[in-house]
Amino acid sequence: MKKINSVGDDTSGFKVGKELEAGNLKMKAQLNNISSGKNWLSTAESALILVDDKLNQIIAKQEDAKDPLKSSTSLQNDIKAIADEIQ
């Protein structure tokens, strides 16, 4: 098997080899972009899960507010604090 190291070895083969090399580099860049996109989506998913957890905490505090023995002022402050965490 003959290697093509320069244009002098095989003009058309050298050109094809360079085109394949460029295509390979392009695909590697595309794979890196896909990986970056997946990481971004994973980060966004984590943030949405945290917001959902905070909203569930607020719903639980609203249920606690139905108990007449619980301090409504304290529960309101708790809800405000949780809402501030979402911000």
C-alpha cells in the first residue's frame, strides 16, 4: 500500500485525502457542538427541576396555611423566601 504524503506522489489522491481530512475535522467540530448542546440542556434541566421543587415547597406551605394553629405570617414569610430563591 502506497502512502500519499505530497502532491508529487499522487495529485488526485492527495486532493481526495485532504478533502477527507477536512470532512473529518468538520465532523469532530459538529460532535463537539452536540456535546456542548447536551451539556447546556442538562444544566437547564437541573435548573427547571430546582424551580419545580421550590414550587412544590410553596404548595406545601399553602396547605400548611389551612391549619389554624400555624402562624400565617410565618408561612407567608416562608413562601416569600422560597419565591425569592426562585428569582
